[in-house]
Amino acid sequence: MRWIGDGASLRLTALLLFMAPASAALSGDAEKGRAIFLGQAGAVRSDAAQDRLSRLPCMSCHGRDGLGGREGRVPPIDGPNLARATADRPSYDARRFAAAVTEGHAAGGRTLSRLMPRYDLHASEAEDLFAWLRLLPQAQRRGVTADRIAIGLANMSHLHDPSGARYREILERSMRDRLGGPQVHGRRIELITVEAGVSAEDLDILACLALPRTAMTPFLDAGIPVLFPLGQLTGDEDPTLVRDFLPSARDARRSLAKRIAVSTDGPVAVVPAGPEADALALALNLAGADLDDAPGPNTRELVILDAEAVPEALAAAPEARLWIGGSALTRLRGVPNERSAVAVIEMSTLLDMRGDGETSLIQAHARLAGAILADVLVEAGRDLTHAKLVRAFGSTWLGELKLDFSAIPLTGTDRLQFVELPERRRHN
């Protein structure tokens, strides 16, 4: 089986068909309205409106579920709330909504706050946005019924680790242990196996767990939160849709750079040359480290990003202490005993979760994913939406797991372990 990679093009056809009775009376193109709501490129005709939407999309203040409260007294703008008259305004129809978005006039004529952007939308574009907001509650509650929460779990058959076959079992047990049973807020939790190649738009799920990182894009394009993907995040992902518990590549670079910078006052070099080395060199520079363009006799700290670079680096920088992490650490054949070497461990969160005698990080991943998901579902409450689930990470106390999503929204941690490389990993 092959997982769909980045760049897959998805539409809302399945959602619109599923909601056909409700949407049949709608005017406007809800799919185009979704693009406007999210501020996606090419969503509107006007360059000025597109620029403003890109910088200030509706969702940035009103939330992906349109329920508001993101900053100050931001009101909800989902369909039911717009259709409901309040003490200071009548209900919104498409015409009144267009006036609010383009001119800043609320239903009833009141002038909206200056903090509310005015967008130069064409009449049909405002109508498209209104159509999407009317569908938003259903879209945000996909996978949630009165008695059931459906959560996708990637098929683990792509893993070479045989422990992958037990991932589902360990995840479910971890959730049950945390919740005291198979339910949360009166709903049973059902894990739906997500096969490679499936169209994300066809899935009726609240979120998807443990996808390969390279397979996330179609799910994110469909508005499905991706939790605990397999593979290191870059740090550029959107934390309103993606959450993990291992440091992103960007945060790992920063943590490593800070540690090295306070550990030495001598020059630091990174090998081999390339984009990853350039990114780390920038982090080292920002941390105040003295950089060498290449290893040399005066280099005091040498970061190894590729095991193949070790022999040449050892010869070029005979006095340098070695910092070895990532794939270089797993492929390392040996370091001479007389060289000081530090292993940089990026999976400390998983190492903390391994049970007695357990060696598989995949099993630790399942156990940690289940524990976090259980606590977050409790925090998210009974009125569950995709956006509320993801936001609940920020208010869920996970200190015992050494995670803090309020401080580091994407992953909850930037923690690395620095371990003096044991002699059994060296040679004479």
C-alpha cells in the first residue's frame, strides 16, 4: 500500500453530498467560501482583498469552528449564531452578512469594531463565505454523534517494526486506563483504520492519529486534525490542525544550539554542508556561538549530521568534541575512545514512556498518544468540534508527561537529552 503524499488536491464534495438536504437551499459556493474563510491563496479576485485575507483570515480570530473568543470579545460567526437574533441586532441573511464583511455594518446598522477587518469582496464571494459558515457546524462535527466519537488511526502495516501490529491495542488500553473505561462524556470512542490511498474527504472522523508525516497534507486540506504523526515535524506546521509530542526540527535545532553555546567558548562547526547544516548554523549564531565555516584544528565543538562525515571530520578537527544526533547516531559505526562525544537524543518523551523491559519506541508512542488523547478529550468537553479538540491541548495539564502545549503549541516540548556516548558505541 502507498500513502498519498504532499500536494494531493481535495474538495468538499463528500461533505456537501452528505449534507445535501441542508445545503440544497443554500446559494453560494460553500467550497469557495471555505477557501475565503481560511485565507487560502487565490480565494478572491481582488488583490487587495486577497492580501488582507492572507494576513487576517476569518479563522485567525473567530477560530476554525467560527465560535469566536480567540481574541478579546470576538463573536461567533457560524451559521446558527448568525441566524439567531440577539438583543442588539436582528438575524443575518446573505445581504446583511455582505454588508458586515465589506462595509463593517452589523445587521441592524450598528458599526462593527474597527478591529474587524473590512474585506473588498465581490457580492458572490460574500455569498460563498456565508454559505460555508452555514455548513461549518456540520463540518466541524464530522466524526461526532450523540453516542460515538470516530477517530482515524493509520494502518501500521507500512512499519518495519513488528510492534506496529500492537499499536492499536496499546493505544486503546492506554485511553481506557486513563478514562476508566471506553467512553468519554457519554460517548464511546471508536478507532477507524485509515488505509493508505484513502481519500481524506470521504472519512467521517474527528481526527487522524499516527499518519506518516509525508501523508498529512490531504487530511489537513480536508480540515481533519492530524495528531501524533510518525516522523519529525519541521516546525512550520499549523498548530490549529497538527499536534505532536516530539520536538520539531526547528525547536530541536534551537535547543541543541543553546546547549552548545553555553558549553564552550570555542569555534563550532557543522558537517556535512547542506540546508540542514545551514539551518543549525543560523540557530548557533543566534545563540551566540562562534562558528567555523568548516572543521579545522581550532574547532572545539563539531556537530555531526551524517555518519558518513565522521572519518573526515575527525581528521580535520582532532581536538573537537563531537555532538551526534538524528540518523547519524543510529548509523554510527564507532568513535575513537580518546574523543569526547555527546549523543543528542530527540525522543526523550518516548524514552520516558517505555515500560519495564520494553524496547520498542512504537509501543511507547502508542501508550503516550493514548494518554494524551484521553486527557484532551476530557478537557474538550461534550460539545466537541475539531477545533475544540485541538485547542484543548493548550489547556490540558500534561505536566506529568513533561509536555506543555500552552508554551509550545505544536509539540508541547523542545526537550532534548544530551548523553555522554558510552564506550560500547566506540572503537579503538
